[in-house]
Amino acid sequence: MTLGCVSLRANDVASSLQPFVDDHSIAGAVTLVVGKEGVKSLETVGFSDLKAKTPMAKDAMFWIASMTKPMTSMALMMLVEEGKLSIDDPVEKYLTEFKGQMLIAEKTADHMLLKKPSRPITIKDLLTHSSGLVSKSPLDEVTLDGNSLHDVVLSYALSPLQFDPGSKWSYCNPGINTLGRLIEVASGKSYADFMQERLFTPLGMKDTTFWPDKAHVQRIAKSYKPTADKMGLEETTITHLNADLTDRKRMPMPAGGLFSCAADLAQIYAMVLNGGTLDGYRYLKEETLKQMETSQLGEMKVSFSDGMHMGLGFHIVNTPVGVTAALSPGSFGHGGAYGTQAWIDPVRRLGIVLLIQRAGLPNSDRSDMRAVMQKTAVEKFGK
């Protein structure tokens, strides 16, 4: 079954974002509210192309950036369920290039002193952004030129750890990219093929891809950033990706490379709301998803908003406050670099998705657009 794309209460949620279109904070948006039974609301506001005055379409596509991370994490957990990995395993068990990795003990402008870490990094450390891996490597800047996950992850392994594994939280794209490489080694398939075969195709996510085709490109909402005087918006490019989005030589980034649309995201979040099943097909065990939604780092300071805990690939609302005030404790999800957000409220049994393409936000997780949209969605559908 493909979940229906109908708005049951037209413009209730999307219209809450009209002031942000009017004051040039965003060009436009797609809003989605999904429940266990399917789509409750799919609405649009504003424009996908300001110059052409093209109204935002319900099937508009977006670079969802770091919203890719929970999907990569779910794929990894499929292999854990199959006994091919354990989250407590050291990464070096599967990727031998991580053996003997050193830790920065002291660093000045003139020298660097290395020492052995207290323990090797584990798969759980990668899932929780507590590995200590370098925040980026030189190869991250040239993934456009056909470097493989193998090459990029090797560069992480050859870089010294920034802190002792498990000792602190530090948002880490290389950690999630390393999960993608682990998927390749454990499954015997390329990361992109595994994602396609185990998630996107069976869920009917036909417009979710690392490499949009020419038809997809026509549907991608243009990205905007503030003008120099902060009085308007000007078109910008998608960071980390080359100009030819169709170029399949570009590495599929497990940490943030996906493009998608609201209808596709409704499928995967309905599956999560249904405890890992959709249309009678089980993707993940309910207990696996529960583990992913459970705090793994205790009271350690994590995430980009207040009151948050860290699960396995998901950020978790421990204390609803500020931008998360409308959500229930235990809500979980992830945002993306250009303001996209997807959060599941397990108490109200709602998935709430905001799709925008707005570069230059001071903090995309704490945007006013997110707060207003989530509050409106909960008021309309969370009773």
C-alpha cells in the first residue's frame, strides 16, 4: 500500500508558516503529518522557485541532508538483528584499518602528542556520536570525484581520535559514514544497494535517492539563503554536492546524501509508528526500534537543542522545552542542514515532517519554523 497524499484539513498546518514566507525567512514549505494508519495532512505554502513564482507542490523533492542518518542507522540495525553485527563490537573487528588508532593527548601549533585510547571505538559509539572520530577529513572535500566509502572511511581511521571513545558527545558525520561502510562489509552489498533493496523499494519510496534523475531534478525545491542585507532571500547551491546532482560517481553519503519527498517520508515514518511493520511486512523488530528510541548516553549533554538525549541514530526529547515544547517526552527524530525536520511523537502517535530548503539558519534544529509547525500539528491532530 502507498499511503495516500491527501490533506484532510486543508492549510491548517502549512498556513501557520505563511508569516515566514511573507517576511522572507523561507521561500516555501511542504508539511506532513502522518499516523499509524497513513497521512493525516499533506499541505504546502509559498514557492519552490521565487524567481519563477512556482507554487510549492506536494510532490516537491528536497535534499533532506542529515535526515539520512536515522535511515542509515535503521539499515545497520537490520544487520544487527540478523546477527551479522553487534552494536557493542569494536569497529576494528570488521574494518581492520581502525586497529591501533591513536588518540590526541596534547596538541599545539608546533606538535601533536598521541597516546592509546582507553578502548577502541564501538559501533554504538558511531550511532551515538561519541566515537571521538575526526569531524572531517581531507577526502570529505573530494567525495564529488568518485571516492568510495572505503576510501573516505580509511581516511577517518588514519586520523587520530579527538577524545576518548564514549567520553563525550560530538556530532560526527564521519561516524555515520563509517556505519555505511560497515553495512557494506557485513551485507556484501554496496551501501546504496542495501538501502534501496531493504528500505526504499519495499516501502514504495520511489522518489528517495542519492542521485536524482533528470525528472527528479525538475521537482527539487530551490535552496535559498539570506541576502547580504538580511532583507530577502537569494538562491544558493546544495553544500557537499556537485552541481550535477544526477552524477552517480558521487559517493552516496550515509550521513546526509538523500533526496526525498513527503509521500516517501510518510511511508518510512508510518512503518516506525507501526512498530517496524507496514502492509504486513516487517522491516525491524519492535524491540529494536525501542532500543533506538531509548537514551544511550545518560545525562550527557547532547544534540543542538535543550532537554535532549541521544538514542541509536535518533535524537530524543527528554524534557520538552523551547523548540520541542509541543512534543511529548520520548519523541524522537532528526533534522537536516537546510531546515528539514522529522519527529515522531509516540504518545500522540504522530510523525511530523517539515520540508524547507533554507541555508544559513543559525541553528536548523531550533528554527522558529519548526516550533510553529510542530505546535500547530499537535494542536490539530494530537488530541
